[in-house]
Amino acid sequence: MTALVAQHLRKTYRTRGRGRPPVVALDDVSLSVGPGEVAGVLGRNGAGKSTTVELLAGARSPDSGRVRVLGLDPRADRGRVRGVLGVQLQGAYLHGALTVLELVRLYRSFYPRGLDPDLLVERVGLGASRDVRFEKLSGGQQQRVSVALALVGAPRAVILDELTTGLDPEARRSMWSLVEDLRADGVTVLLVSHLMEEVERLCDHVTILDAGRVVARGTAAELIDLAGLRPTVILRTDDPGAADLLTRLPVVEHVDATGPRLVVAGAAAAGTTAADDPSRGDLLHAVGAALAAAGVVATETQLRRPTLDDAFLALTGSPLEAS
């Protein structure tokens, strides 16, 4: 059974003002996440990420389409879904006068089984703040409380919306380790994030949303391949024949020369993808060997591999940071 399923979702919102058309938040959006997988959702503000999460969590109903959480309808089977799905949303509003531990113990009481609140508070890095009222916590600490509340019922699937927003690098790595532990325990995770490093490290596959539609889906390597991106070698040399020499190499697609600076773009081998293309490993070696054989001296040589950030830019037309 697929753990999380969204099929052909459409959602519109009415706008104020007579005669104004509705805003289309989602238009034919589909995604699926298997048991024990960590799936990412990427998109700028307004792409439809939050609406997708709300529909999966049962907080809203789609205008059309189908949502299932472990085979359950999150609206019709709301009670059963709450027992198997944990949700951490941005900007959670919680009782400010309760302490961290009081909140986690309160939420634990909602479930017939679950995790030990004391141990969970330690696991999310709030042991030193366990007796601090929620209203006195920093934004990053409040975020970690929300994560703890999403996990305290020992869910079989969890939605994490901007998991590490406001966290320092050490706390961010701790949250990443927590997600990896969830995967190892067979928990399904849907991760909504704007941090490319986070998505590349944690996610088995990624869905990119733009203007309410699915632009692309696949692993990071598949998305890089779909965007037509290849590794490049950047070097400097005063030899005027270096560009022509490198252009003739089978693993080179083209060479851009600006004075002594050469940018050598790798070519895809026939029948390969970015994930298994030999040129990803051989480009730097081939360039270095060809230059050495010709007696060409090069300086500042470096290999640059395309990233998921590059793929997002190529597939959507603007960087994620534009949000």
C-alpha cells in the first residue's frame, strides 16, 4: 500500500471583489510516497506546497481529486487518520502558558500508544528548556516543540513543513538525524522545505511545484538529468589551442573560452542518465590527461557538479531563494 497518495488535486480559493476570478492554488497535482520513504516537495512561495499539505492532512477538502493516507480518507476517516499521521506545520499556535514538557505530555494523552515525552523532548534538543513556557521560547525552539508534538503519537507517516526553519546549524543536523531515524524505523516522511542541502541529503525523491502545478518529479539525479545539466571543469591556461584540444574529447560537449578562462561542459554518454553517466567521474581526469599529453599548463582547475538548486532554476526559470 502506498502510504501517502494525492491524485489530480485541484483547489481554488474565492477572492474578494465582484466578478474577480478564483485563485487556482493547485491544478492537477499528483504525488505518492511509499512506506518508509522520505519524499520532498519544493516550490517558491505561492507554488501550492501549503495547500497540498493541508489537503493531505485533512485540514481542507479538494475541489476535485483524491487523497489517501495509509488507505484512509483524511476527511471521512479523520479520527483514524489522526492515529497514524503526524503533522508539523509552520507557525503552530499552542498554549503559551504551558511548558515544553507539559505540551508534549498533553499531546501524548491524545493517543492510545506513543513515545515517552521525556525522551522525545531530549531527542529534539529541548532537554534544557523542558520547563520553559512555550511563549518564552525562541522561534527555533517552538519549531522543535511542533516536531515533538507531530511525533509523540508514534505515527506511521509524518508531514514536516519547513522542518529546520530558524534552527542553527547544529540543531538542523540533529533534525536531519531524526528524519533518518524515522526512515530507518519504517516511518513515511513528506518533507516540505526550501533548503536544497536538506532535500538532497534526506529525500528519496522530490516533487517540484510551480504556480500550482507539478513541474517535475524524481530523484535529485533524475531532476538534474531532466534539466539537461552536466558537470563542468573550470580552468585557466594561456595556451591558445587548449579550447580546440578539449572540444575534441568524447566526454566534452562544448568549451566556453573567455580569455584564459575555460569552462568545459561534460557530454552525456549515449543511453545514460545523470545518475550513472561515466563522464561525471571521468571529465576531470580526461581534461587533465589531454592537457598533460599536449604539454599544456593549466591553473585553478576545478570540477563543478550540477546541484538540485541548479536543476530547480533550469526547470522553473528562477531560483528557489526568490521566495
